[in-house]
Amino acid sequence: MTITASTTAAILSRDSSSALDVQTFKTARKGSEFAYQFDVANGKYRVTLGFAELVKTAQDQRLFRVEAEGQQLISGYDMFKILRGRFFSFPYSFEVIVTDGQMNLNFAGQVDQASVNAIWVYFLRKFELQIRGTLCIECLITFLL
């Protein structure tokens, strides 16, 4: 079972280089275990997970792990500790290769529940140019919770 949490408090970003809208961090999906399955074309993707602790008030109250395509990416993730408090946001990005037409993201609580506020998926498609090398074009798919 998963639940949704939200806040009306101001969310501040811990990532000064990010252009992500902090308003997207005001809602979170939480649960002991939950997953996302996106039907996508085979290829390489950059996935950005948006995290903001909306509920917990101290470190070690929420620890969880994240897997993508069967590979563990994060374990023992403590949003409160990493973000240095409540109501702060930070994006976590990684690249993943999809070979079966479906991107699988799995979240599991280790202490209390796993939580994620937003997921952005960027398809990285390369076109070979004869003279100038390789041009990378990013296509954005955004999933807001």
C-alpha cells in the first residue's frame, strides 16, 4: 500500500545548479514497497528522482533503497540527513539502459517507508553526423506525483 503526503510549507532547493521547480516537491508518494513501470523505447535514459522530506524531523527515521532495471542505485538513503533538514529538495540523477521496452523503478523502505516526490525521465538519443561527430538530443518525459 502506498500513500500520498503533501505540504503547504515552502520547499527550498539544496541544489543551486538545478532549474527544477521546487513546487513539484510539495507532494510525495510513500510506501513500504512500490514501483513504477514506464513503457519506453529501448535505449539509454537519464532518470532524475526528486527528493524532499516532508514528514520526518530527524535523521535515521526514514531509510530506503532504490533500484532501476534490477540494479541497486541507492541503499540506506536518509533524506533528512542528506538534505540537512525538512522541507529541502534535491535531485538525484543516474543513467540506465532499457533493453525490454519497459523501465522499472523499485522503491523499498529499510527503516519506515520509501518516499519520492518527482521523477523525470530523459531519453538520450544520438544521431551520427558525418563531419561534426555526435549530437545528443534529450527528450523529456516528466512524471509528477
